[in-house]
Amino acid sequence: MSRLSELEMRVLSELEEAGEENVAAMLNTVMHPIGDPSELADMQRALENLVRADLVRMSMDRDPTGRLRDLSVDESLDVIADLTSGLRFNSATMYWADTRHSGPPFGDPFPYIVNTDAGKEKGFEILDERGYQWWRPKK
């Protein structure tokens, strides 16, 4: 596996505990969003690399038990390529949001990023080495 980028490491470290996160929330967590289109492009590139490295998959729905259904590599890459169709930056709140999922009723804000077993292990290694949210200023 090639060396991970800073953004890829941030994504994996955030997924390590919960194992899943919606894309908009991840964008808002792993960077200080200002609404520049490069933020979304950077996230797409990071997710594509992580999917190809078998560290994450995307999910678009849940099974009857409520568990996220992982997509295949190709399906995950298709979802990542389509992120620009629904993600918008809200300049009033200064956060990225997925406009495809509004309500009421409010459902899951898909798509989700889901770590694989290898991704969970790598996320643990990163946290062990760097600590929790190392990119944020210490208070």
C-alpha cells in the first residue's frame, strides 16, 4: 500500500471508533471548511484512494436490521464521483450539507463512508501514533 495522505489519515482516524460517517459530516470534521470547491475535490480524491486501497467502502442504504450495506469497489467509486451532485456549502452555517436528504421526515444523510477491517486497523495505528484529531489546535 502506498503512503497515505494527511486527509486520508484523518478520515481513517475518524472512522476508527464508529466505523461509519456520512460524507458531509466527515468533510466538516477533517477540515476547517470555508466552502472552496477544492475541499470537495480533495475529499473525493482521498476517498477514491482509500477505496482502492481496500480501507473504506461507501454505503447508500441500510439492510432490514439497520446495518449499512457496503458497496463494491466500483459502486463505491461511482458514488464518490457523484458527490458533487448533492453536497453544497451553507455559508450561513459554514458547513457542508447533503441537499439530497431533507425533511421532514429526516432520513439518513447518505452517502456514508464505512471502514473495512483493514481500515479500522489502520485507523487505530494512526490514532496510536498521532493522537485524537491531531490536526485541530489544542485548547
